[in-house]
Amino acid sequence: IVLGAGSVGGWTLPLAAFAGGAAAISLTYVLARPGRNSGTATLLLVGIAMAAFCSAAIGFLTYIASESELQSLVFWQMGSLAQADWADVAAAAPVFVLGTLALLRLATPLDMLALGERQAQHLGLDVPRTRLKLIAFSALLVGAAVAFAGSIGFVGLVVPHVVRMLVGPGHRWLLPVSAVTGALLIVVADTAARTLDPPAEIPLGLFSAALGAPFFLWLVLHQRRSGAV
């Protein structure tokens, strides 16, 4: 937005957003080198450091943005479907379909990883390769979603936990049901954000965070009392 990618063409802004996200994920994975000299904890720490660096970069771009660019940037950061049209749907649909199908094929390896990395290796799973596939496909789906809709928080935290309580921990059902439930939740939240204060529209990211954060905290406390956490 600030660097002028959106002024070149309709595809340039989503492509730039996806390229930036893919670059951050790739750099995080290369620096952490999971499965070689370090483990998941190092990957998480490097991810936190990378997130802080990206936040600083976004802050700098916000500082140098013009008034019109600043308005677009802030609204995009808050998350919204206001600018979505059928052209965006046509562009994003192949990515989501292919990425979701690829993740569904990894349902059994995910069940094996849920037992622990050492147990998964004993069962014959190539853990580093599987983890790389999971990170790549997840980055593809998240990058495409954020490129078109901005940052909409807590959907990816709340929905899988609720679905797990309903269908169990098996990823063969957990993955597709979570995808459908998350999409339905976004549609319901967007409808509510558009109708609560007309003609104004509450940014979808703010609306989902305001409702999702308390519910997620309650869910964590509930599972802790029941011994699940």
C-alpha cells in the first residue's frame, strides 16, 4: 500500500503481501533449522523475533505513509471484507482449494505428530520433511487470506479448539470441519459488523478480536479445570 504496489494493478498488492509473508516464513525456518541442530522451541523463538522485526517495519511504513495511504493501511491491518469482489474470490479460490486438499492429505501424519516427534519418528514418519510441508501449505493459505482480507485474529485459535471438542482430535475430520466452521464464522461476524452500526462498518478484525479473545480465555480456563491443558 505505502510502497505503491496497489497502484500498479489489482494483483500486485495481494502478490506483494503473499511474497512478504512467504519470505518471513522462509527466513524464520532457515534461521531456526528445525530437525537439525535445534527443535520446535528455537523455531518459536525465531518466529517471535521475526514478528517483532516485521512489526517494526510496519510501524516505519505507517510513519512515512501519506494520509490516504495511512487510512488504507490501518483499515487493512484491522481486517475487512469491504473491498472483496468476485475477482478476488476467483483469484483466491484455487489457492484455498489446493492448499486445503494438500493439508487434508497430511491428516494421518498430523495424528502421528500429535503423539510426539520421537514417537512419530519411531512410526516411520519423516518429521522434518512433514513439518516443512505443513509450514509451507499453512503459509500459502494464511498469506492468501491476509493478502485479500487483512489481519482477522482469533478465528484460527478459537475455531479449532471448539471443533476439537465436537468431533474429536482426529485430523481427518478436524481439518475440514474447522475450515468450514471458520468460513461460516467469518461470514456471520462480517454480517454483524456491517449491521450493528449502519452506515458505518466495524472493522472485522476488531470485531472478531473483541469477541474471540474473551471466549478463548474462557476456553483455556475451562480446559485447564478439566485437565486438558
